[in-house]
Amino acid sequence: MTGPNQDEASVVPETDPLGQSLRVAADHRRSRRAQRVRKFGLSFAVLLIALGIWWLVTRFALVPALYLPSPAAVWDAFIQANTCRELDSGRSVCGEQNYYMWEHLIASMQRIAVGVGVAIALGPLVGFLMGSIEWLNTALEPYLNFLRSLPPLGYIGLLIVWFGIGNTSKYWLLFLAAFPPIVIATINGVRGVREDSIHAARSMGASRWQVGRYIVLPATLPEVIGGIRIAVGFAWTTVVAAELNAGIPGIGGLAYVSGQQLQTALTIACIIVIGLAAVALDALLKHLGTLLVPWYGRA
Amino acid sequence: MSFTLDEVSQRYITDSGEVVHALADTSLHVPAGQFVCVVGPSGCGKTTLLKILAGFLRPTGGQARVNDSLITGPSWERGVVFQQANLYPWLTVRKNVELGLKFRGVGAAERRETGQRCLDLVGLAGFEDQKTYELSGGMQQRAQIARVLANDPEIILMDEPFGALDALTRERLQMDLLQISRERRKTIFFITHSVEEAVFLGDRVLVMSPRPGRVVLDEPVTISQQYGRVLPGKELRSTPEFVALRDRIADTIYTGQAPA
């Protein structure tokens, strides 16, 4: 680490302020990178240890393979779910349940996109109104909390009776899971806007409408984005419930069906894929958040 | 624009059910163009008074008027400079400064011109397109002042605007503010903890005392008139009149009573 640093120092004279500040910036970047590598190394070590324990447990057959297949078996199940294979009968089969695993994943993501998408379209609006209009909040808050505490598995049957076994009931379920966290986050955001921010705008001549449009709305954005992240997380945890019935194609449906058919390795592969997809999507949303709200935590 | 307080008082009930007399019956007339400084310990009701004048707070007793009309809410004619800069981080420095004009429907070209003039005035030329949270505390405060000046209010209400600034920046902004108030004949209501600042800036100094908040001393500052000219800062501060008045005010704050 010190090698290139010294080289730069010999190229740029100490008295040159621009060179100095460039060097400080380069050092800063380097130390940030080193810190990231350390953090990643720590997480990665945990993964390796977990995999090692898993491998040992299966290697010495401490648990029957039906309950806990080996990492290799899970990997094979994952590969098999994404490729075509010849059966003994000579028939060729592709993926699992007639779909490749990535098709299952995409089907689930599409359902999440619709359910959460509608929640993102409506949630901030409802939250904004509830946060700004006291009587509306008094009127609706208990029902929002009621809805929030219902377990999705509890009412999926009802939704199927109402909307059929197809995608509509799944959209509804995902929407109902994603809607409350977005509304609640938005309400908290609206409530949390500093009084002086509003006073300052009012004494600059802002009408109530202008205060809402130019002050409260942007000030609430960080909380809305936080709410969306929580909602997307909820949607992933709900997607298995949504796909319990007629959930193929669907990664949640595949996880459920494979578990029912004692294909434990495939179930575990599905769970890992769901987890990874959820983490990746959340990282994307987090990144989007820092792009949209660069001031968060700094002002 | 002048403002008048007529037996204005303010009580509120705390969460624990206690009644707090934030402001006792207070009557005050501030003519147009006057620079009034208010000093006093924490909890003496200075900020309450400012909030009433700004229209953020309805007094529980009496009437507050601007010229002859009752204050019923905030208005752009009464600009407020807060202790904290309160800039909006989603807007650039320039957009912050132009915001009041935008609220009032002023066209983009005129907004830009006025905004730039005010930014230049407070020494923020070259920082127009910065993010507000990238500015130092002193620069943020200057941006806030530019934002209020851009709106060209008749009355400027200031709540310890220079409290958090370093001595050098504070002195510069004090000079700027004095110049603005003299040139544009603004009516200024200025809260400060610094007696020296109050005597230096004000045409008149009010000393307030807590529990209940009330005005215990109302002194005109006439040093410049006595000398027949506006004294530069350093000279003014070392005149016997300045020192005497400063001590008199400091004593009043300390004892909470007007000197005999």
C-alpha cells in the first residue's frame, strides 16, 4: 500500500497544494476501498464457515440427507433446475415443473412488481393525506394497523374465493402486504418534517398547497423510500404464501411444491435464490435511495 | 412598516399540566425603519414574542398588529431568519434563495436576477449551485439571510441569527445587516444573547426577564446621534457611552430589574 503512495509523493512536490489535495483524496479513496474489502472479507468468512459446518454435518451423515442434503446436492438441484436433461424413458425434460428456475423467479418478480407497484403508486398518496389531515388519520389509522397485523396466509383463501385462483388474488395479496408499511412510513415522514422548515416557507409567502408540494413532499421522500424497501422485503416473505395455490411458475410455488415432493435439495436451492434475489433488489433500492435523496443524514 | 403589541400575553399548558406564563402583558410600538434588539436570559419570552410577530403563534391575550391590521398568520412581508439556517437540502443554494419569489409567482428571469444580487450581497457568489449541506455553518446562515432578503420583506424578524458563527463572520454579517437596514429602511426585530451585539446594532434595546416574560428595560441607543455621525465599529465600541450602556444592560439582565 505504501509503494504507490511514495511514488506519487516523489512525483508531486510537497509544496504544490493541488498535488497535495489530490494525494489526500487518493489516500482517502484507498482507505475507503481497504475498509470495504475488510467488511466484505468478514461477511464472506461467515459464509465460508456456515458452508463448512453444513458440509461437515452432511459429510458425516449426522442428519439424514432427506432432511439436510449436502451443499453439492443443492448445487446439483440448482443446475438441474436451470438445464434440460434426458429421462430414462428417452423423453427430454427442461427445468423443474416445466419451467427453468429463472422463469420461476421472473414470474414471482412480476407478481411482486404488480402488487408492490400499485402499493408504491397509492401508498405515499394515502400516507400523505393521512399525515396532513388529522381527522382522516384518526378515521383510518386503526384499520391500517388491523390490516398490517394480518398474516397473509390467513386471508389468501379469502382472496382466492373473491378473485379466483389466478394471478389477481396473488397481486392483491402482495399489494395488501406492501401497502401498510409504505403508508405508515409516509405518515411518519410527514409528521417528522421540522416545524421551522414549514414556518420558514410560510413566512416566505408559501400557501398551504405550496408548503405541501415544495417542502413536505421532498422532505418526506427519505421515509417513503425506506417504506418501499420494507414493503419489498415484506413482498418477498409473502410471495410463498401467494404462490401456495397454483403458484407455478413462481419461485415461491416451486419451493412449496418441491418441499411437498420431498425434493429437499431443490427447496433449499429455491430458498437461497429467493434470499439472494431479495438482497440484490434491496441493494438496488438502497442505491436508488442515495441517488434520489443524497442529503439523507447530512442535512 | 411598523408593528404594535397591545397587552399581548402568552400562556401555555405543558404536558404535565402546568400553566406557563411565557409572556406577561406586553405593549410595544416599533416604528417603521427601527432596528430593535432584544436581549435576555433563556426562557424570557423573546422567541415567543418573535413567533407572535411572525404569525406562527396566536397570542392568548391582547393584539399584535402590523401597521393597523391584525396579525393572523405568517406573511412574506415579515421575513424570519431562524437560529438554524433551515435551508432545504433538496434545492441548490440558488434555488433556496429564489424560493420565496417562486412562491409569490415572480417570473424566472426576475427571480434569477434578484437571487443573484442577494447572494452577491452576503458573499456567496460562486456557491450558487452548491448543495446546501456542503456549505459551512456560516455560509448556510448567510444563504438563509439572502433567502429572506430576496423576498424584500418590510419587517425582518431575526432569532439569534449570528449565535453559531465565528467572530469574524459574525462581525462581517453585522456590518452587512447594518448597511441593509440603513439603506432599505427595514424594520428589524433582532434577538441576541450578546449585549455587545445588541448595543452595536440596535437603535433601541429591549431587555426581557423571565417568569413571566416581560420587558424590563427599553433603551434607545443614541450614540451615533450624540457624536453626529455613524461611528465605525471599533471606535463605537470603545466610546464611554457604549461601555456605559452595555454595562447598564448587562446589569439589568443579571438582576432582572430595571436599574434605579
